[in-house]
Amino acid sequence: MTVPTRSENERAVIFNPRMHELLDRFRGQALFRLEPDTVGIAGAALMDSVLRSRPAGADERPTFQPVLGRPITRTQSATLMRALGADVRTALDKPLGTPDLTGTWPRTPHHYLRELVFGPERPALRALTDRRLELTPKFTWAAVVAAAALRPGPRHRTALSTLATTVQKADTYTERRFALYLYRRMAAPICFTVAALVTNALWLAAPLDDDTPTEHILHETLRLLPPSWNILRRHSPEFPPLSPHLRPDDDLLLLPLLSHRDPAHWHNPDDYRPARWRHLDPDDHPGYLPFGHAGERCWGRHLVLPLATRLLDLARRDRLTIDPRQTRARVHLHGLLEVSDVHVTRQPG
């Protein structure tokens, strides 16, 4: 199923059938019913009203949802965010070096980011950022259980990343299991999201020129191929007053995937045009929500964009581009929206 995403390179994105159906049937509609108890929301004004009506609940915060029924407190989440932020800042201060980023993306940049941000963690922690764990929650839980059973020996008492200290402090098996699951929730998404974003950007923009600002490339990539393409809100009494079509038991699925291509808010919405961001503000353009709502931005925004900028700087420096023999890339639904199995090479000359 191909949805046109036009650029000067004329590469095609093959969307998962479910996503293709959403784009084909519902683009331009503010509200539509997806299931008997689920309503899709893609109108910019209605999305804004829904997200302003109340904060995200505990089970609506992907990173900080309860673990086996155990809530994650605001203090715990703030501690984890500070730890990850410290690791990312340390990573960004490192010289660019000479990594070989040719190969299959997003797997290649994912591995680069894991090494850059977290270093040579012990194997039990490295396993928790493995891309294969995205295939099913059972794999993730099995990896956490196995890692929790391996109490670190004396040579691992000093953590190799700031985030890993949150695991090292756990004394009992139950606490280690809880801490390791939170480590997975923090460490893996930063690698997944940045790798997805920059793979999408390279697919749309390559070969990269020196005249297009990196921030414009990233904003336009987040518009056409937003890794976080939906926002869930469970049924709540705040929602029915916002529209006569909303019932008290309706869950809401807000869809930046659609609002980012709504012709009411974007000129030539299917075209890759980074120059549009010379005149648009990504913080308040209607329906543009790659990191959530202005009142409750995704915590990782200020970590994702600097890391993505670093990766694109490397791609520019090393003249990375898409193998000219590849003209189509598929989007699967294992989690984030990303084009998969992209073959990246160096430009000749």
C-alpha cells in the first residue's frame, strides 16, 4: 500500500495496510469512529481541546505506565529523566569520531546510539536495548527476568552510565526486576526513536545538501513520518462535552499521522518540503504534534532532537545516501513509525 510522499528523489513509502486505510479514508476528517468504543480524532482544534481538557493518566504515559500494577511516581520518573539526560549530554560532548554508518538502517544507527549514550554496559543491560525486543512484550519481560536473576558482581559495582546506577542500587530480586524494566523503558526508546527519525529523514532528504538547515529536515520528517504517530486517551468525563459525537465510554485515538497531512493546514501536504519551516513555528502550528501537546510535551524531545542532529551531521560529513537501487521502503507496525531495511551507502567521489 503506497501513500505518495513526494520529494525530488521520488522514493516511495509503503505503509502498513492499517495505516494506509487511515490515510485513505479519514484524512481531512476531524472525528470518526474506528471501533464501537474507539473514536479517531484528527482535527487540529478538537485534538487541542482533548489534550487541554486533562493531563495524561498513569496508563496513558507510555514510558511511565505502571509495571505489574506498581505505579511509577513523579519523583521516580524525574530521577530517571535526569539520569538519561546526563548520559545524553555526555554523549553529545564526545567527538564525532569515525563510525562506519553504512549498512542497513535503522539497525545501524540504533547500535551506534546504544554505544554512544550508554557505552559498553554489562551484557544483561545491553540486552534490554536490543531491537528484537520490540517484536513482542513477552521477549521484553523474559529479558528483564533473566537480567534480574544475575546480580552484578564486584567488578560491576561502578555503573558505566548514569542511568545504570538506578539498577545498581536495587538490592532484592523484586527491586532489580522493577529497576531493570524502567531501564528498558528509558534506554531503548531513546535509541529506537532517534534511529527511526534519522532513518526517515535520510530516506526523504538524501542526498543531503549543505543549504538545508538540519532543523528544517527534522521538522519536515516529523511531519510526514512521525515516529510517534498516535496518542491514546482513555474514556473520561471531560471528553463528551467537547463533541456531541463522543460517548462517555469512548476511548480516543488522536492521530498526528493524519493531522500532519491535513490539507486544511498544509500546502501540498504529501510533498517533502523542508523549506516550509522557514515560515512555520513547530511549537504552535495547528495539528503538528510530533512530541505531543504544548501543555504536556514528551519528556524526550530535548534529548531526541540533539542526538538526531548529531547523526545527520555525521551523515552529511560522510556523504551518506540511500542506495540508488532502492526506491521503496516499508513501514511496519512493531511500535514506532519508521521505514525499515533501508540500505545506506556513501556517495561516490
